[in-house]
Amino acid sequence: MKNILFAFLFLPITLFGQDVIPTNSGDIKITPILHGTLVIEYQEKTIYVDPYGGASAFDGQNTPDIVLITDIHGDHLNQETLGGLDLSKATIIAPKAVADQLDGSKSKSILVMGNGQSQKVSEILVSAIPMYNLPETDDSRHPKGRGNGYVISMGGKNIYLSGDTEDIPEMRDLKEIDVAFVCMNLPYTMDVDQAADAVSEFKPSIVYPYHYRGTEGLADVEKFKSLVNTNAPEVEVRLKNWYPSN
């Protein structure tokens, strides 16, 4: 399990701000929480992604209708945070390795999804995408098939959540992604150059670098933005403060 400790886990949500993605059927609202954790709202539906940082990090947020969990590591599957949240109306969507560790009594239901599967939940289409390290080895931190990235489709927009991955072919082959959240923390995922190169290939309309703290501090997101702006100027890079104490 990744051993990442943040002294600022319980800072109020108001520090982080909210972005709005307009659609023809209502706005998609995006609120960064911490590291790889965010809240997405659309048409009175609320999605929590990898809830982490303690339940108080979600103060002021609507209770979730969907909870997406990407992997078994503690900054994605965080039992303490889940235990403090109201999940009574939530469908938790997770790979089998995560579902095997969940207590289903707190949530409305648990939907197990594997790489390549899609399901409509609360009128939102969720597709599970591979996420893994390269090269593929027996001792990989993120072996292929254990975890899920996700593409969620709502209001005619496709939102990609990378989870913990390197610049795998499945990421590079993505099409028609409107909003992407892409990780870049060593040694767990990929470096800035890999992330920027992949984004410059699949060309989402908007990209947020997230999950960019590793063993040696924060990745250089300004360098990431510069590389993407140079190689794929049509991609809008949005930098948000995912680590407000730094």
C-alpha cells in the first residue's frame, strides 16, 4: 500500500473551488478534494471519486448517488473515509479486488466492474478502463486487470479518470474525451513527460493533472502544462490546487 501522509487532510472544502463544464442539458460541476479525490455533480446526481481525506473533507457536499473506486491502495479505497460518509443511497462501483474488501451494508449496492465493461447507473454511463504500470511484471504496484480507470458519460460529455496508471496504449487510444483527470506521481504511476505525451496523443478538450504527489514531493505541473501547450495547443490544461498546504 502506498504510504502517503498529508497533514492537511481535514481542511475545509471551500479552499478548493469548483469548476463548471457547460452542457446542453445542464452544467457539470467539478470540485477537487485532495490528491485523486473529487466530486462531480450533474442534474442533481452526485459522484464521489476515490473518497479520501476523511469524511469532513466532504462537508457541504451532497450525499453521493455513485461512488467510484479505482484501486485497493489507501488513497483510493480509504475505509476510514468511507466509514464516515452517508452512503445510504450510493451505488459503489469498483473492481473485484476493491469490492472484496468492502462492507456492503453501508451502501445501497456494490457494482463490480472489470476492465472493458460498461453499465448505466442513475442515467450515467460508466465504463471501466484499464489502469496499470509498464512494463507489466509480477511485482507491479498496479498489475493490469486489478484496478479501473473510468470514463463517465453525461450531458453529451465524456470524462476520463485515469486512476493509477502509466501512459498505457488504452489511454493513448481514447477518443472523444471532453475532460480528463491524469495522474503523474513517481514511483507509483508515470512522470510528467509520459503524462504530457499521452495527453498530447489522445487530446482531451480539457485536462486536469491530479494525483501528482509522490515520494519526492509534487510533480511539476507547470512543466506538464508547457509540454501540452506546445505539442497539443488545442488542449486546455487546468491547474487546480489539490494540495493546499504546499
